[in-house]
Amino acid sequence: MKVEVNKFTEKQTAAQTWCLLRSLPLLLGRLVPLGNDTWKLLLQIADAVEVVTAPMVNKALCVFLANLMETFSTTYFNLYPNENMKPKLHYLIHYPQQMLEFRPLIHCWTLRFEGKHVYSKELSNRTKKQEKYL
């Protein structure tokens, strides 16, 4: 049975995805063969997320993030030459400059809003489904 990785999707909230990204290296790291480029890519994005969500920012951290994103982009396109980078990943390229301008980006994030918005979305979907049957 051939598994098509590109077609696999799993619905998760942003908070669940963030939690998975932070815990996956701890859970599976020792099982991954050394030198696995896909694993290195995951670790690079995990490092980038840690920097972006850092509570304190300085210029050195922004330079580190810029270099990390350059390495990530190169690795991504080497591993997946026929794939387009998702817009969310592309936006990471702009984060070092935004961190310099706005300071810690964690103060600008919308994760709490998204969590509270879920209830409204579910209620809206339920209402639409009920309207179909009326």
C-alpha cells in the first residue's frame, strides 16, 4: 500500500500544531536516523518557531532567525523541488525585520483570538446545517 504524504491532512488547531511541533523532537528524536534531511528541516522550523515566540528580542536573535530562515528555504527547495512554499512559511522570511520593528512578536499573535473564535465558527456551521433541513 503506497501512502501519499502530500494528500494526507489532519485538522488541528494552531495551539495543537504548536504543541506537536514542540514535543515531536522529544518523542521521536532518538528514533530518526542520523542525517535525515527531512528531520533536519523539521528541527529548523521548530527552532524558528521558538525564536519567533521568544518573550525577549535582541538584534543577535533577529540575525540568527534570518540565517535560519535562509538555511530553511534552501533545505526546503532542495528536498521538495517541485513544491511551492506555503504562504505561512514564506512569511517567516519577513519576521526578523518585524521583530526589530515591533519587538517580541508573541505580543502581536492571535492565538488566543483563534481559540475563542472556534466556538463562533462551530455555532455558525451548526446553524447552517440546521437551515438545510428546515
